Amino acid sequence: MDAHPSAEAASPNGSGIFVAPGGKAIMLADDIRRALTRIAHEIIERNKGTRNLALVGMRTRGIPLARRLASQLDDLEHVEVPVGELDITLYRDDLGSRALQPLVGATRLPVDVSGKVIVLVDDVIFTGRSTRAALDALVDFGRPRAIQLAVLVDRGHRELPIRPDYVGKNVPTARSEVVAVSLHETDGRDEVVIHAARPAEVRRG
């Protein structure tokens, strides 16, 4: 998960790349849809179907992405895959360094994770620390048979030995940049924008 500044409406620059004031859009609605369709096919192929599978979205934008993937899996396999919601706030390793009281969201897991194949879903993977926190949070609820990771964007700069199993788009970035994912469910539009960021805006994710 990454910092998520507001991205203004994108406009074409004449080269096929859409540029927003202060940022560059690297994925638009059709790109996101195609990426999720491909990930859904890869999940089915890797797991030989959807039996014993559950999706768990990481707050905030991992949740609508997980729901979209579940809808794709239903369309392909005609099976309703359960979707959970995971809040990792209290598991972050930078919790004690935050000046403000953290806002903790709800964790909702519709099934017992023990013995299940869990696909964690997030919008952006950066350092890997948010994923590590999610793994810690998840195993507090049981012992899954396997945990896989699906992300819309992999921007590199890992600080932990964590690699996603399913990636919508690999995007080389500078550490100082912010990858802002906007989704219709949370932001009213679908796009991924890279912003140049002031140092204070860069967060570990």
C-alpha cells in the first residue's frame, strides 16, 4: 500500500501516454480491467480451479480489487469465491513511530482460513512491509494451507524477501515517487498515476 494523493483528471499528451498535472497516468480503466482478468486466469491455472480458495483484500483498495477478482472467477468458474477484508494497522512495524493515533478498520473473514488457499490482494507492493504485516495478521486467524499474493502494481524497491505471485503491472519507479491507485468504488474513477512526491509524502508499503 502506498501514499494516495488526489490525482486530477488525466489528459492526453499526444503520444498515447496520459499525463495529469503533477503526475502521469500509467493505467486507465481498461488497463486495470484487463490486468484483473489476466490475474483471475492465472489464479485458476495455478490452483487448478477455485476449490478451497478465498480472497482477502487488504485495506483500503485491496478490498474492491479482491471483489472484482471474485466476480471474474465466478464468471470463469461459476463458483462464488468468498472475499474477506483485512486491516493491518496494528501489525505495521512503523506503528510506534507514527505521531497520530492510528485509525483501525474492521477485519472481516467470511470463512475459517485454516486449510484454505488464501490469495491476499493489494493495490501496490513497494517495500513489502505491508505484506509482511498482512501475513502476521492473517495467521492470527488460523493456519492457511497456502498464502498467495496478488497486486495490481509492483513498483519495486523491496526491503523484505517478498514477491507477489500475481502482478497486474510491473512499474519501475524512483523511491521518492508515489504510485496512486484510484478505483471507482473508493475514488469515483479507475486509474493508476505516478506522482513526484515531497519526502514527507513517501510512505513505506
